[in-house]
Amino acid sequence: MTLSHSSTGSVHGRPSGARRQSRAGLAFVAAYVILLIAFGILPTGYAVYFAFTDAGGTFTGFGNFITTAQDFRFMDAVGHVALYLLFWLVSLVVFVVSLALLLHRLASGTLSRSLRFFFYVPGALAGAASVLVWLFMLDPTVSPVSSLLGLLGFHTFGEVIAPGNLPLLFTVIAFWTGAGGWIVVIYGALNNIPSDVMEAARIDGAGAWQTAWHVQIPMLRKWIVYMVILAFAGGAQLFVEPQLLSLASVGVAGRDYALNQLTYDFAFQMNNVNGAAAVSVELLVVSVSAAAVFVARSGFFDAD
Amino acid sequence: MSPAPRQASGRRRPRRLVPRLLTGSVLLVFLVFFVLPVLWLVLAATKTDQQLVHGSPLSFGSWHAFKHNWDGLTAFQDNAVLQWLGNSTLYAVISLVITLCVAVPAGYGLAMTEFRGRHTLLVSTLVVMLMPTATLVVPLFLEINAAHLIGTMWSIILPYSFYPFGVYLTYIYFTTAVPKDLLAAARMDGCSEFGVFRYIALPLATPVIALVGFFSFVANWTNYFLPYVMLPESDQMPIQVGVGSLLSNVPSFNPAVGPLAIERPQLALATLLAITPVLIVFLFAQRFLVSGMLAGATKE
Amino acid sequence: MTVNKPSPSPKRTLGKKRAALLAGCAATVSLALTACGGGGTGGTTTKDGFAQAPQKDGALTVWVDATRMDAAKLYQQLHPEAKLDIVSYDGDANGSNYLQTKVQLFNRTGKGWPDVVFSSQNNEASWAVDAGFAAPLNKGLVPGSTLGQFSKGANDVCTVNGTVYCLRNDLSQAVLWYNAPLLKRFGYSVPATWEEYQQLGEKVAKEHPGYLVGDAGDSFTPEIYLWASKCGANHITGPKAVSVNTTSEACTKMAKLLDVLIKNKSMSISGVFSTDFGKNQADKVLLMPGPAWYGGAVFRDTLKVPAKQIAAAPIPQWQGDSAPSTGNVGGGTWLLSQHSTHIKAATDFLKWVTTDNAYQGEKAPGFPAYAPAAEAWLKGQAASGYFASDLSALTTASSQVWPEWGSGQFSQEAIWAATVKPGLTQGKSIVSMLPAWQDSIVKYAKSNGYKVSQ
């Protein structure tokens, strides 16, 4: 990629700043726009088209939405996802922000750096790679934490994966893999808070709590909003964790648990791509609505 | 790195013991939570299948068993595991380069310039990012087919290269960490828009470039479903799909496998191989995730 | 990417750019949309009961799982002139639906199908026929004389409305495995009826607590016990029709038997592949009803039982039953693609891999579905010296699989695992869960488009 940095506006009659910027802005995003259309908008548009048509391509209105909602697993899955979402969002926001703030206060740079690394390590273990890990962690007969599981009253794998425990288990698994990455992001954002701002807070006599609450967290607003939007969408699209547990337990727990698992089932087991698209569109609408609320309330799009 | 050392230690209020203990124990609990399963995995690769079930969970097996696991793993389809690692590296690195060339300028453009369609672009990026992937597979497959790219590595690399998450990271970074005054000053000095980007913004963006690069690499490296569906030949498989196919050869997960079954410690070893590159890249990227070089240069 | 500037009129460039963008976008859309029209198939000829694509030379694409990789390689070795492209995949294990997913995509793009596929599932015909993928095999491709030598009922799972759409690789008929020296030491004899089996279980619980006469913790429990008991939970009566009745006498008496033995702990509910079983119960197996592949996969490889201990007897039958009947747990199938352009080569491969002694008789890990190969296979097992008895019980059982339990598109194993297993863990009895099991089967069947009669 070559960016010609020769003479610009200064030689020719300089275009007004706004117009010059507008042209440059488009050039900056041009390559991205091509990829966005090809691998974002086009497939998404196609999926939406699927959602409103049948296998033959005839327009069916909300037919696919109605038939999929009538599937006997649908309402259960909605309930499961809603409960999981609650656990997941709260734990993610509270723990990630607190851990990032704590790490940021550590006096030793080496210690903070190593901890961030260790917190991140599980992030590399995606999907199939962590099935084995969780099978052994959650099975009291072989688990390194079997005494802890015993204290909680679990003596067999079957008891651990009882239906009532699932939302919590999925939250733990998702947090284990996902939190480290966000801690790195939020920590980086904390680093970008100008030191004079922090200095000012200190001179004003603000303690750690006040600084965090009144200075740092407000300045992290955009990052936190971004995290919440993506975490909400990720949570609503819960898939990997139940799938993983279902593999580990050979189908006892986690199968057909979440809406997104149903979309896979519709699309690839029942040969009903249109039904799958309908559920996907519903999930999209929910995620986008949640995002819209957060965006509107936080001035997320303002180029300030 | 961390701003703490910059504080004049003499003027610091004496920290109370209790909060320090609290901080320490919270960090310790989370350290155990994050690390213990990984530690178990590392040790599992040094055990025999029997030791894994009968031995103490956090004990070291033996180098002999480790060697046996390594031999067993590499014997699976004539060294397939090394080929999977090679494939993954190829896909992840090429996409990473394209992603950086595309996402960083795009994030900058969205954050620091005004143009028609900017808002639409921000919204549509967010919307496609929130779309569940299950139903995108069919359209993507059809598109790649229409472009006659099925069976080539581009069927994986091009979709990977589209990385809206990175665009947003860059966008937020520039809007929050780089003051517009600085760029305006450069423009006044006669810098072109690209000059401003190349000579002012880009050097300031090292942390976010490292961040985007790292996350893009991880996303590409760990992606399972796209290559699983897209690639027609088994010798094109990346490591994630490979680990998946090893998993389906472990009797506990798929009882009906034959005598060539993969033992659980071998799967553990394969998993370790699969995550090592990500961790190396993390350590490398972390060196660049240093505090904003701007801190204090200009105030908003 | 090179960006040149400045251009004389920014506004016009912008317009042009946008127009170009829109045009490009529109072109891509229309390209993508026409793509799903499918490949126009010109010049097909109807032969062997289906429309065949024009035949060409070229490599035969064969999809196999890691275990069947050996078969494909052996074929290549014995037929150096054959051009093979061997692709390894997960064999559709654990309901991955890989084959179905890919066939759906290939059906949309009109190309890419493999010529011959191995699947570790035996319900592929339930969708592969509708998808226009599986080729009919008994309409000319495979001679009736060959088909006739498969074990009785072996290809039932491949048969839709009388047409055979796949060939069975191996059978998984259930027999009664037992530890011969241990049984002798305890002074017991092998039970011939389920009544005797239950009595023995009660005796073991009293006299040798901790020892096991079976396991009911795996997802294939219904296939081992309830199928053998002729429980009509899964009677596939037509291509998209199933009859479900889990509360008949046949079901409840077996469920009661299991409940008694589970309660007195002579029957495990861990599952033979669980770590719990491996750690605490591996050396406690006295008897174990289970499919043919338990011999190698469970006793020899997983539980590491030493040689000369494990033997096989016929599965018990209910007192007063005229004919013995047994269940079946899995067993793979081979499919041939209708779209193949190398049908001759594909058929040759298919026939070889399912019937030839070089693979099925000597190398195959499972009990061959093709009866002559099964004989050779049994000789090989006897020669290996692992088992304490001959395995003739397997041969007898191979033709005694009760035919009224089918292979629908929905997975009975998954339904049992999700519906009954959690209750078992909580201490509920199987009898009390039979209605819930029925309810769940009915729901899954309906949701897969089956007509259900109860």
C-alpha cells in the first residue's frame, strides 16, 4: 500500500478543510468498505432474504419466524439465554473493569504484565481445544478442584452438570476464555488516560475508589460501552459453551440449550436454512436494539 | 509501563494494609482460576492415559510418557498435526497483514475525518458485527463459489480479513486517545491528510495496532467453523479443525472409534501445540501495548 | 493500493466512486444470487435407477474418517492404477452433520460432492435420499447376489421404500460380554434369560457388592436393553413416519429390571467411557450387555482387561419368548453419490471396501456386515487370542437384531442422554421417566418433520 505524501492542497488552490477531509476520509475507508460489503453486508442481506422466503425463494412474510417460534425447544432456549445473559454481562463488566483497575494500580510493571498474560492464557483455548479441560475440571473423580466441588455438594460429573447449574457453568467457562482479552483492552485504555488528569485527581485528594469511580471509569466510557455491546451480542448468541459441554458429557447437558444452537440445528440438521435465518435475524434485532440503547446513551458515535 | 512508578513515591499517602491484602487476594484468586486448568493441561500432556485418570490431577507424569504422546500424536495421519499448524500460520498471517492495512486506516478515517456516509458506515459495521454467524455460512459459501475461490486458501483468508472488531478498536482509540487539535496543527503546517495519518497518527497508534493485530491473529487462528465448512481437502485444514478431528477420535467423546484411537493425553498435547503460537504472539504484542505516548502532550 | 491526488473535481470523483461501488456491489449480488440456481446438468442419462452425469476420467474422491483411512489406503495399495483423492473428515461422529452440511452447500453450488463417503452414522439415508445425494444401489450398480450376502437386516437402515441407498460397513449387534474366569471363580453361570440375569444381579449385589452385571449410564443404553426387549420406542414405519410407544409391557419390564439392578448397585450408571467408570469400576465388570465393538474398544483398549478373560454369550431373552432378539448400537455406512462422474470406479471401490476380505475380513475393527467377510473376521479374532471364548455369539446375534427399531433423522441416543440420564443421576427410576422419554421422542420426531403415531 503506497500513500503518496507529496504536495497536497498547499500548491493547488487548497480545497476547503471539510471537503479535503471528506475526500481523504473516503480514501481511508475505501478498502474496508469493499470488504464490508463483500463479507458483511452482502451475506447479512442474503440471510435476511432467507428469513423472509421459503426454500424455493417465494416470499413468506413472517412464516419462518412463526414456525421456528413454535418449535418445542424455542421458548426454553429463550429463557436459558436470558438467564445466562444476566449472569454473563454482570460478571464480565464488574470483574473485567475491577481487575483492569487493580492491575493498573500495581506498583510493579513486571507483575502487572505477567498477570495480564496469565489472565489471558485461556483466551487461546477456543472451542474444541477446551472440551478436554472442562471435562476434567468438572468431573469430581479426576478434577484438581474435586475438594471444592465436594464442598459444594457435587460428587459425580452428572451432579455437576445438572440442569440448574448450567447458566453458571457457561458463565464460568465463557468468562475463563473471554475475560483476559477484555482486561487487556481496558487496561490499555486506562493507560491512555493522560497522567496529568490522574495527577489532578490525586492532588484533589481523591482516593483509589474516588479516582476509579469519578475519573477513570467515566473516561473509559466508550470502551466499556463497546465491551457491553459485544458481550450482549455474544451472550445472546451463546453457542460454544453449551456445545462444548454437550461434547464433554456426550449429550447429557447443553444440547439444544441456546437459540443459536437451534439455528445450527435448523440449518444443518433439518435442512431449513430459512428457519435458521429467521432465528438469526431475531437475535440480530435483539442485539442491535440493545446496542442502539447503549450507543444513544453514551454518545458512542461522536467523533469527540 | 504502568504509571505508578511515575508518581513521586515520597508524596504518596501511606497505603493501608487491608486494601493491599484485599487487592492481593482478589488477584491471586483470579490467577488460580485462570491458570489452574491450563496448568492441568500442561501436566496432562506428560501422562499416560492411565495416569490421567488414576494419578493425582496436578502431578507430573514422565518424560517417557510425554515422548510417547508426542509420537502418538505425530503418527496420526503421518504428521498431520504439523501440517495443520503450518496451514493455520499461513492463513492467520496473511489475513493479519491485510486486516492491518485495511482496518487501521478505516478506524482512523472514521474517527478523525468527517465525510458523508461516516455514520452509515459506523452503524452498518456494528450491525454486521452483531449478526450471528450460523446463517452467514451459506451466503459466504455461495459468494466464494461465485468468485471461483472454493478450494483455495483465499476462501478462508478473504473472509478473515474483514475484521470489523479491529476497525472499532482503532476508531475508539483515535477518538479517545488522540486529540484532534494535534492533527489540526499538523494540517496547518501544510501536511496532507495522508501525511497527517502517516507521520502523526500512525506513530501514535502503536498500541492499538498491536491490539488489533493480536486480536485479529487470535480470531483467525481460533476460527473453527469457516474452514470446517469451506475447505474441501483434509490437507488444507487448520489446527483448530485438526484438534476437532482428533477429538472425534478419542473414545470418551466418540465411543465407536477403532483401534487407532487418540488417547486423551495426546489430545492435551495437541491442544498445547494449538495455543502456543497465540501465546507467543501475545507476549510479542504486549511489548507494544505500552501507555499512550501522548499522555500529557495535549489536553482535550 | 495507490492513492493519487489531488483530482480536479472531488465531487465528481466521489460520485464516480460511489457509482462504481454500487455497480460492483450489484454485480456481486446478482452473481451470488444466480449461484444458487444450481449447476445446469446437461446430458444426463438415466441408468441404474437414477440420472447419471456424463462420465469422465479423473480421481475418485473418497471421504473417510480416521479409522477408515486404512481401508482407502489399502485399496490404493492393492489397486495402484486407481486414482484416489482420499479426504479425511470426522465421519459425522457425535452428530456433527458434516456430510449433510456440505451436501446442502454442494447442492446449491452444483458441484463438489465426494464420490464415495463413509459415515459412522447409520441414519444417513434418512436425509441423503431427499437431498438427491445417495445413489440407489440395488437397481443395477451392486448385483443382488452381493447384496444378498449381507447379514439379514444389515441394510435395513439404508433402505427407503425398498430401494437400498447405502451399504452397511459393520454391525453392532448386542451380545452379553462377561469375564469368564471371574464368573467361574464366583461360581455363577451365564444367564440365558433376563429373569436369570436379574436374579444373578441381585445375587452379585449381596455376595460380591461392587461388582457389576452391566452399565446403564451411556447414551446407547436404550439400544442395548430396550431394543433387545422389543420396546417400540422407535419404530420407523415409513420414510417420514414413526410409531412411538415407550410404556408398553416390553418397555416397562426391562425398565423395571434396570431399576432393580441400579438400585442395588450391580448396574452402574456412570457410562463405560466415563472417567468415573475407568477409575473406580474398570476391574469390577462381571457381565456387560453391549454391542460387538465393546470387545475391542471397551475391554481391550479402554478398560485394559488382560487377554483370556473376556468372552461373549448370546444376549438373554425373556422367558417364554419364542425367538431371541437383540439390539444394535451404531455401525457405519458407505454412500455413493448420484452426482459422481466416475460411477464405475466408485462402485468398484464401494464393493471392495464393504465385502473384500483384504479389508473387512482382516483389517476392519468392527464386525463386518457382509457375512462371508464376517466369517474371516471371526477367524482373525480367534487367532489373536485375546478372547476367552469363540465369538460365535456375534454371528448368531447378527441376524437376530429386532427389525422394528429404526434409524430416524433424530438421534435416539441424544434424546435419551438429555431426557433420561439427568434423572438417573438424581436418583429417579427409569420406569417413572418412560412417559417423559416418550414425550421427548415425539417432540423431536415432529420437529424433524415426522408423522408420529403413539
